[in-house]
Amino acid sequence: MKIKPLYDRVLILPEQKQVSQSGILIPQTAQEQPQIGKVVEVGDGESCDMDKVGMKVAVGDLVMFNKFAGNEIKIEDKTYILIRQIDLIGVIYE
């Protein structure tokens, strides 16, 4: 199954960090909700009023987002976050 976000929404696959910096395995139930993820799909860049909104991110970008923003969606054993572009904090470059 594939999802195409509508309007100015972005589909993100959150990073799953399972090992601490010291090498200790952290159970998934004890992990904090990640705030960094990879952009999987982007909408067409329109607001709900049909005004054109330029999309600032593209598929493959690594982004930071607000902690409680968006909706979680489970697809084929993976959890994604569907979020509005305005709730993104920034793009991470390496």
C-alpha cells in the first residue's frame, strides 16, 4: 500500500534508535518518540484554500519535526507520521 499526502502534508518515516551511545540495547517500549525522520512522500503544495504553497522538502530529506505534531499511520509493520509542512522544524544536512 502507498500513500500520497494531500495539500501541504508530508509523510515521514521516523528514525528508530535502538541502541544507546554506550551500546546498551533500549527496548522499544522505553524509547522516546523520535523527532527526526526521512521524508517518504510529499503533497502537491496547496493549502486547504487552494492557495499554492511551496514545498520546502523533498523525498529523501532528513527532517526534524515538532514532538506532538502529525498523525501516526501503520503500514505493513512500519509506523509513519503524516504531518503538515508547517510543523517541520528543519532539514538536516550531513
